[in-house]
Amino acid sequence: MTEDSVRDAVAAERREQADLLAALRPEQWDAPTLCDGWRVREVVAHTTMPFRASLGRTMVELLKARGNFNRMADRCARRDAAELPSEALLASLRANVTHPWTPPGGGAAGALAHDVIHGLDITVGLGLDRRVPPERVAMVLAGMRPKNIAFFGTDLTGVSLRATDLAWSHGTGEPVRGLAQDLLLAICGRRLPPGRLTGEPVKRFSR
């Protein structure tokens, strides 16, 4: 997995998401996602914020949030979603498919994870049958380190996550099986709709 291949995957993911968002009905932009309290427009406002906000402005917003990144992200997403129409948010995404932004300490792999996970927040939340290319999901999973998994605070004790579309597994214990993209969401603390995962401990990760 080279830096260039990850960058190409980032651009492809953003381009595909832009095409998907362009086809949404107005009411779908106001529909809930897997991100608690965020509609589609808040998620897109969040993923495009790095394209619209300078580092200086971001630091000011972080100070306003007393150093709490999650509080800052939530406040900015809600503000921008209220101020910017869906057309402007979509245009921001389309114009920045090759933008070099990376999350602090995350590199290009972190940018890919950010885009893939939030894209799934939208599509799974809306019940859309979008499959992220498995090789792209594999890149995200390969970049997951114990500190990344710990960040989400998901209880994976006694569980073995096993992908049905990739040669990938994580942990030991009772098996939970599903598409790699759904297991990625489970790792990230998302509650999935029924039927997307199978296994005895599945209730831990389902709505």
C-alpha cells in the first residue's frame, strides 16, 4: 500500500460520494445518519470543513470548544449545515476530491478512513445499497492500530470480528460476521440496522 495508491483511493471515494449525494432527494439531506444527532447535511458539512477552514480558523474553533475536538466538530458541523445549502456542500466536495488534507497524525490513510466511515454513516443510515470497494475498505482496516480502535471506545471484549468479503479478522472469542465495511462501522461504535451482522454477540453492535 503506497502513499499514491491511498491518495488515489481517497480521490475515488470522494468522487463517488459526490455522485451519490447529487442524486439524493431534498428530504434525504435532512434524514438521520449513523452519526448520532447528525443528518446527511451535518455529515457532509463535517467532511468538507477541512476544505473550507484554514488551520488558523480551526484552532480558533478548537479554543472556543476548550480543546475538545468532538465538541468543536459538532458545533462547526451544525453551524455550517445551517448556513450552507446542500448545493454548496456538494460543490465543496466536488472541488476538493484531490485535496491533500489529512487528520492530525493520520496521514493519507487517516483521510481515507475519515471519508469512508462518514460515507457509510450516510449510506447505511439512509438504507442505500452502496458497497465501498472491498480493497478500499481493506486499506482502511490495514491502517487501524490499537490506539485508533481504542479512540472509539467500542467494547470488543470476547468478540472475533470476521469479514465475509475479505480475508480479515480481528480479536478472539465469539464470532461476529459481516461485510468488512459493516465490521468497520462496528469498530467505530456505530449501531447498525438489524441483519447486517450475524453471530451471538451481534446485539452489542445493532440498534
